[in-house]
Amino acid sequence: MLTRTIALLLAPLVAATVLPAPVTAQSGPLRITISEGVIEPLPFAVPMFQAETGGAEQIAADITRVVAQDLTGTGLFREIPASSFISTPASFASPVAYPDWRAINAQALITGAVAVNGNQLTVKFRLFDVFTGAELGEGLQFAGTTGGWRRMGHKVADAVYSRITGESGYFDSRVVFVAESGPKDNRARRLGIMDYDGENRQFLTDSNSLVLAPRFSPNGDRVLYTSYESGFPRISLLDVASVGRRQITTVEGEMAFSPRFSKDGSAVIYSVSTGGNTDIYRTDLGSGSHSRLTSAPSIETSPSLSPDGSRIVFESDRSGTQQLYVMSASGGEPQRISFGEGRYGSPVWSPRGDLIAFTKQNAGRFHIGVMRTDGSEERLLTSSFLDESPTWAPNGRVLMFTRETQGASGGPQIYSVDISGRNLKQVPTGGFASDPSWGPLQQ
Amino acid sequence: MNKYLTVSILVGALALSACTRPDRFGAGAGAGADGMGVGAGAGAGFDQAGIGQSGLGAGNPNSPEYFQQTIGDRVLFAVDQSTLSAEAMATLDGQAQWLQANSDYLAVIEGHADEQGTREYNVALGARRANAAREYLISRGVPANRLRTISYGKERPIATCSDPSCYAQNRRAVTVIAAGALS
Amino acid sequence: MSTGGYISGIGHAGLLLWLVMGWGFDAEPLDFEVAPVSVVSGEEYAALVAATSPQPQTEQPPAPEAPVVEETPPAPETPQEPPAEPAPPPPAPAAPAEETPPPPAPEPLPEPPAEAVEEIAPPPAPPAAAPPPVPELPNISERPVPRPAPRVAPEAVAPPPPDAQVADAVREAATPDAESAEVAEIEEEATAPEEATTEIVTEAEEPASAPETPPAPQVAALAPPSAPRPPSRPARRDPAPAPAPETPAETQSASSQEAEPTPAPVDTSDAVADALAAALASTPAPAAPAANPGPPMTGAEQDAFRVAVQQCWNVDVGSEAARVTLTVAFDLDPQGRVQGDVRRISGEGGSDGAIEAAFQAARRAILRCQRDGYVLPADKYEQWKEVEMTFDPSGMRMR
């Protein structure tokens, strides 16, 4: 599809090349270099999607809202209110009145239509580049059930996002997290799951035992987490579809925690504490075979695999304070990558592979930051009393993390921030929530 | 028989913990997930073994209450540290004596951290603190097989303010006496 | 003339304009891709959870009502995600087909965009002053620390005067130019440049103990002297940035923009118009094309052109496209308007998708900021009728 899009876009180019404007011999083209631009949300217009069947008006309006909210929620787009529209398309097939949209400075125009038959729902849309006067990509249609109307909106927004930014989207994704309630010294915790925007929240476990730091499997079908259900911290594996769960048999040790899936989801990387020493291990979920990846007498925990599965970044206090290290996925001598002031923890490798997000603690403040995988170009994105546990959006563009407020009445909430440091905002969770793990884009 | 006793003791320990913090293990301790090695249905019965129902008061030097209140069931640590202070050692000396005098009891040492740290690191740090206390008790003659450790990281603070006075109370290792003889 | 006649006149004029400008842009029939999506409702999911959650049982009792999938080939969805690897639930009524849901065959576009002309006659009269798009702001209310302005531009811009509307770039107040449909059609309000800072300020870089209320005056001090900066786009000289502020402007732009009354008073537009006139006076308006190449363009003239485009070049600094250096070419007519399409000459530094996104952004910048034509010295038309423009974001992207 991309190829076709490019071909379409290049068609005029070819024409222009074949019929070159008369060139004056003595002067070549004027050459200008633009090295500074602006950083601002791109204005778009999304007239309410057409209801193509009777009674589809409400769902059409709702889906249109989801599309608009997804896009504006990135901070990269700005919705032009319908009250500014000079005209609106009479039908999905109507020609686009580009001048009307240029006049209100809409740079992108999204049109769509919705049809409902029983519980079957179809949503189709088109995206137009207003100033070029051309459609961007092709019309796309999604079919499903009415119960999934939000996902349909997310899918439309993902497609729009992808066509404009050249990167995949992240709207049709879910987040598993720890829902918290009760007083600070007796807090109940349970696993929750929600859409990336905080909608459709559900619980996956009861709150009878402590749970920590869940992690989605690479394809989003399972969740690993630390559970105190047995009385001691152990690693549990939960099947999202059936909500069934089982405990993973780890190596001998009093405490096992900090579990993560391997790249293909077939193994678990985790920490075990024995005799006060914490190291990182790997257990194959199929065969149950274990291997030990670190063996220092210090704390080694919070592992995260690179997206190609070849390396692991983790935290260790072998130097005397918590710092970040990278080693081969099979163990071996690690290289320290964090050298700034303060302590570094909970590293997470980005799905793009180019960055590592982390928690930094320095001078009484906590920060979420990113650095390149060799530790260079460290950049702090947030600052608060207590920020921790970053997780990446499936496209590596946004981070979610836990922000806890101080004091007896304080508690954790989930926030998100663009990796440029912009667009910091709270994700609605209906109460205290922590330790988000952002799942993949759904199929 | 021995095996059964061990399991009973363990479950008793859990039940006891559940008494001090009712929500802590809850249904999970008894019903459990598979692979936990805990006898199903055992949990409820052992609630009776808890210290609350034993009728022993803090005045009895052989009672867990005495251990908790008079000897002192906890030691505190400096920021990001797990080394024992002189004061902590003195407390642990008392604990060791009591445990040796009351050899029917087991102990679970809980390690905790203050909120000024990342979650998983604090679990590891709490484990280190609990182990420091355990090692010291062993060095004072308490059999290793009577001592288990667990870390709650920063998840179970007892002081909820966000200033150094509360943090100091939360950086702790607590020796929880578990019933063995009473059952 | 009666009001009705007036409206009718405008309506017809609008229709005519639409016919002239809008005709020929209609979409050609394109293929549709169809991607099935199915879902389980919250209630169904809750039931599913309830069936297993309260009593932590050893095995998952696969709730019989689990798969709620209808005959529609169920793409994985809410709880009915891809089939569990470890223990696939017992044969459910409809086995979730994960990878290849038999999609309804790609349908061609339903209705061809036939003669739908009349259906979309322009509305009677465009609102005299369309409410401007309100910039999207981080929707955090409880934030104790002021946020940077939502817009980051090469130069800091003071918050707009309360009565000016926010626009993407300075827009000349109602230029009497009959040729330009967009501008002529709408009575433009005077607009002020949207408040901007000169760099991204992350939360971590802001002073930790920032005052509760954004100190607006601070920004004015950092911005160029003239508070409501005159729109100097056409005749920009070297845009020597005002002394780079050490502490970037941090004004919460929300407050200033939310407070704005809608109608734009005459004063501002006069001021803008005056400034514009002054600015225009310094540069000869485009005239008839010169026959010979003429003298070379001065650095100032090139800078003015560069500044005109960079105002519309929107860089998404967190994107892969922000690593792409791209060169495009285009032709200008004697009025400074782009003729034909903007062509991609070269692009490097990213994936095809990133280069394509960078190209689109560059093309948008060029097309959008031309407005009625770039202001260039008419006697040097031969020098600028062809342009090769390189967009290099290396100085803008994240460190």
C-alpha cells in the first residue's frame, strides 16, 4: 500500500520531469537551506463521520470523537472545531472542497462513514492532505461488531497517524497495570487492564494478595507479574483471554520477582534473591530449564531485552549505587552505560531499539529519562517527587510511567509523556494506579 | 510426619502474618495457586494458632508479645544500606536469646525499604536487609532452618508521611514470630 | 440590498469560487482495504473475569461464554486476544482465527464520486470570523509547574495580545487580493503569532519550584522588545534570534488564550496592517517577470525567503522523520507562487516511511506558506524561478 501511495505521489513528479520548465542557462536553481522550523500540533479537521444506515448516528459521532481524541492526545495534532468549518462533505463520496479546508488552515482532513447492521459495524475513512490537494493513502474500511466501536476509532486514528508521521501508531493497544486502593500503610493491589487511553478498564486478579510490576507478553496474550499469593514473592503467568493463571517454577530461592518475557515470549528473564544476593536468571517456559545470567554478589534486577533479543539492559549496584548495565542476552560481562549523577533504575529498551528509558533518582527528585543504548545523549523528560517504571508505547514514541504524590494521602497515578518531553499528561485510571506495561498494537 | 509438621509450621507462620495484617495473605494463603506446596484448607485451622488467641500476655517472657514489645522485633537501617548498627545488633542479640529459649518457634524476617527508591530495587534491598538480620541471628546461635526471610520492598510502610522521620521507620527488618509449638 | 440578497450574493460567489477552486480535486475511486475487528463487550468481559477471579483456582475454568465472537471472522480483540499459547481454551464455538481472519474481500469504493456537486453547495455565508482553532494544550489541570508553550519556533514569541486570535503564522489582515480565493473569501481577522518558545522545555528542565501561577511578564522580557510583534514576515532580514533565552519562556499559554474575547477589535488589525504596509514598502512587490537574470539575490533576500518557509515547516522532533535531511525542488511563477508540484530530489537519514513523512512535511511547508506568493524581488525572477530547498532538522531534533 505504501508503494502505491508513493507511486501516486510521484506521478506528478514524473510529469514535471518529462516536461521541464524552460531553464535559463546562466543561473541554476536558487538553493536555500532550511534548518529551523516550528514544533507545533498539526491542525486537522474531522467532520462527523457519515451515518450510512439508520440509527448509526450516535456510534458515528462516538467514533469520530475517538479518532479526534486519539490524534489530539498525541500533542502532535490539533483539532479544528466543527464550528469553524466552512462546509462539510455531503456524503462520504463527495469531492473534497479543498479551498474550504485551506481557508481554515486544516492541513489534514479525515472523512469517514459508519454503517451498522445488527451488531455488525463497518467504518471507513479517507485522509486528505489539504494543501497538496490529494488523498493521502487509500480509503480503508474496518469491519467488526458494534461492541468494538472504540477499537474501530483507534484503528482509524492509527492509520491516520501512520500516514502522516511515517511511523506506526499506538492507539489500538492496551495497558496492564496495578490498580491500588486503600490507605497507604494497607494498600490493596490488583492487576488491571485497560485501553491505552484508560477506557474499558477491567481487573484481572482480586486484591487479596500483593502484586507487583506486570509485563505484557510480546503479542499481548499473557501477563507476567510478581505475586505474593503464596506468601512469598513468586512469578505468576496470567492468560489474558481466560484470566487463568499459574505460578512459574523458578530456580531455588526465597524470592523471585521482576519477570519479563523473552522476545518470542517463550522464556522468562527475572530476578531471584537468595541470602541477600539478587541475580538475574532465565527460565524456558516450555522445558522449564534454567540458566543464570549474572553472578555478582550485588543486586542485579529489572532486566529488559533489546527488541532484537540479543542484549539485556538491567540495573545493578555493584559499583556501590544503582546503575545501568548492558550484557549479552546469554549473560557475560556487562558494560556500565549510566554515568551521570544520581541513581538509575528500571531500564526499558525501546521497541525501536535506539533508546533506553529509565528512572533516575537525584537530589531528592525522581525523573523519567531516555538515553541511547550506549548511555550517551541522556535526556530527562520529567521531574517529580516520585516518578518511576517507564513503559514504551508500541511504536517507541511515548512513555507511560508511575507518578506518586507524597504524604500519607499520596498515591500513584499513571502518566504519559512524549519522548520529546512534551505532552505530559495523566492517564485516567479511576483511582490509584501504578506500574503500567504497554502492550503491542492489536491485530 | 515430619513433612506434615514442616508444612503445618509454614502455614502457621503465614496464618500468623495474616493476623497481624489481615489483608496480607488472605484467601491466597489457604486456597492458593498450584505449585505452592501448601495444603489446601489448612489455612483456616491455623488461624487458631495465632498469638491473639493464645492467652499469653506480654508479661510472659516466653510469649511472642514479649518478643515483639519488650525485646523489640525490628531493627532499622540507614538510607540504601543493609549493615547493622550497634543498636540493631543489641536488639538482635535479644532476639537470638529469646529464639534459643523458645525453640518451638520459627521466625520470618521481613525486609522493608522506604519509598525513596524504585520498586524492584527496593524488593532486592529489603531482601538484603532481612538477610543481614538473619545472618546475625544465625551467628548468635539460632538454627538457620528456623529463620526465613521475605522482602516487601517499599510496599508495606508503617509510617506514611513523606519525610525522613517516616522513612527511617520504614527502612526496617522485622522478625515475625511464627507458631511452631502451639499446634 | 436586502439582507437576503446579500446572503444570496455571497452564497453564489462562494459557489462560483468553489467551482473554480474546488472542482477537479474530487477523489478518484480508490481501493478499500478491509480489516475486520471484533470485540467483546465490557459486560461479557466482566462476566469472564468474575468466573475465574474471586476464587484463585488452579486452572482457568474457561468460561463457556468466553468467545463472544459472532460469525464474523473474529480478529483477536479485547479478551479474545490471540489464542493462548500454553493452554488453548477448549474448543470454543468459534475458534479465534488469529492471523488471517477471512476478511470480507476488499471492496471497491462503494459509491463513485459522481456528480455530487449540488449536494455540497457552499454554505450561504462563511462566518465573518471563524473561531480560530484552539491550540491543543496538555490537559493537565493539577500541574503545579507551568508548562512551556505548545509551540516551539525559531524565535520566541510573546503571548498574543488578549484580543488577537491565534493563527499558525501571521496572516495579513484582509488583503484585498481578488485572486486569492481563500483569503478573499473570509474576512480575516488580524492574528498574532501563536505564543512560542525557542526550545522544548521538558519538565525535568524546568525549575523544580516554579511559582504556582505562570509569570506572564517574564516572557515579555525574553521576547523581542515590541510586545505584540509586528508581523514582519514579508521583509524579514536576517532573523538574528533575540538573545537566546537561557530560561525559555514558560508561560502557561492556556491562561492567556482562554481569556481571549472572540471578536478582534479594529485597533489590532490597524496596527498589523500598518506594520505590514511598512514591511511591504521595503520590498518591491512582485511585478512582471524580468527578461534577463538580473542581479544576484542578496543574502537578505534569500533569508527572507528562508524565514517565510521555516515558519510553516513543522518538525516533529520525536519522530524518525526528524533525522531525515531532505532536498526538494519546485518552480515559482513571477508572483512567487508554486507552479506544479514540489518534487523530492533526495532524502537520507531514515526509513522510506520517515523520508516520505519528511517530504510531506516539507511540501506542506512550501505550499502552505506561499499564501498569495512568496515575496521575492521581481527583477530577479530568473534567479528564483527554480528553487532547490534543503530541509535539515539536525539542529532541531532532540539531543
